[in-house]
Amino acid sequence: MAYSSRAIAALVSMLVAVVALPMGCARRIGDGCSLDTDCSINNDRRCDTSQVGGYCTVAECDRNSCPDDSLCVEFFSSVPQRARRFCMSPCATDGDCRSGYRCQQADVAGIAAACPANASTEAGCTRLVDDRTGPGTNRTRVGYCALPISTR
């Protein structure tokens, strides 16, 4: 049974499209989700369902360990036993964040403005761990997308 080169080319193109489809639909850090598999079928990202609309992230990140174009942020950084790190979506303005989220800016020391003005030792503060947005980029840190403090 002989196949024409046109039929073989069409079949190969279709197979490439089917294989590439899941890769093109991968969610980025900061995207909305309801299940871990919404963020990654490879089980390398988590859906933080405690955030409004879910938030695709990587937990327990280290300096420059987040995927490209994301930042490692430590929450409750002033309370070591409560400190937790997550990869967050970077931003320069609120317009860089999805609806309902705001750009939390950091100062030169990496301390984010997300620290409540009356932050006690118990409340802790938030700081950027990274100095760049992911290992493959040179974009310096600016801020990260998070819920406004009043809604947390």
C-alpha cells in the first residue's frame, strides 16, 4: 500500500500539532487555576487555591530557581518558623497582573510594599528572594502580582 508524499506530510504535520498542543497551552506562574494539573501536567507546579481564582506557582523556591519570567518571593520573612517561598508572577505596574491582583513593589533591599504599615513580628513581611526574573532572563526584579493586602 503506497501513500502519497502529500498524505504523509499531512499526517506528520497533524502529529506534530497534536504533540505540541499541550506545550502551547501550559499555564504560566500567576495564572488562574483550580487543580495542580491546570498549571502543569508534569507535576512541577502547584495551584494555590487559597488565592482568589487560584494561582499557579512553585512552592519552596530558592534564589533564581523559579521558571523563566517569575520571581521567588518569601512570605512572613521576619518570622523564620512561618516563612514560606513561592514563585510569583513579576510586574512593573498593576496592568501587568491579572484582574483582581495588584503589583506589589519592592524597595532596593527587596522588601515588598506588601508589608502592612503596622506589621508586628507575628504578621511578618514579604521580601523578594530573586534579583532576576528567572534563570534565563536578565530582567531585574521590580514587583510581583498578588492580592491586595486588604483581601488576604
